[in-house]
Amino acid sequence: MATQRTNQPPAITPAQDRFIAAWGQMAGAWGISRTMAEAHALLYITGEEMCTDDIMERLQISRGNASMSLRALVDWGIVSRVARRGERREYFAAEQDVWALFRAIVRERMNREVDPLLASLHEVRDLAGRHGAADREAIAAHNKRVDAMIDFFETLEKFGTRFVKRDGRGLKVAVNVLAKLP
């Protein structure tokens, strides 16, 4: 294993480890891999570029697990690859702007969860209308409930879209407005 090259004072390692553990624990609630969250937490909390070997050593994980987690984090847009002149190894750095980080997470969650759910809800509504006119009342009641759900998720999607604009103003404005509510 590689010897970790870090500019971090050893005294903060326990605090970093606690942050990494907390972030990893939260991952389960968000439906993402614990290792993926821990790799992100490590890169974020140290604020340093790290190679796969350094991440493997610090988190005590396999190369395959580290590689898959880093690839996913890059895909999410919260970790980027960093080229170092004269280095053959690939380095990674976490997004350090917390607002940009959460915008990317919300954007990814919307794409992975809300968009497919909306498509399914539209299919469910359309499917109910195809089965004859004999049960118009039941179909109307069914569609009313489905339409209410569609309306909620479309509103959520519109809010989310404004929330995650690249300039970051939408998220900050929304949080500040919500924070002022009684």
C-alpha cells in the first residue's frame, strides 16, 4: 500500500474519522453506498487531492471498491479527476463549495428518483383509462388520486429545478426564505 501523503496535522485525524463515519452512516438513509459516501467525506474533509491508493489505505477498502466509488462520485459531479504533471496516478478532489455540492446531490437525486417516478405515475394514470367505461366512477376516483400525486411531484420537480441552478442562487434563496418562516 502507498504511504499517504498528507498536509494534515495528525491531531485532526480523529475528528476527520468521525466526520467520515457520520457521512458514511448518513449514506444508508440516502440510498447510496457507505463506501462511496466515506470516500467523498475523506476527500471533502481533508480538502486535498488524493490518489486511489491513499483513499484505499485511509479507508481500509479494496481497489475495486475505491474505484467504483470514485467513478460514481465523478458521475454525480461532486468529485473531479485531477491531473498532476509528471504523475501516472490519477488524483481526485471533492467539491469544496457546500452549496455546489448539495445542488449536485439534489440534481442527481431528482434525475434518479423523481423523474422515473413521474414517468411511472403518468403510465399508471393512462393505464386506468384503457380498461373500459364501465367503471367510470372508480376510474375517475383512481385518476384523481394519481393526479394529486403527479401534481405534488411535478411541483417538487419545478422547485428542485430552480433549486439546483448552476449559479447557486436558487438554493441559497430557497434556504434563506424557508429559514425565515415561523
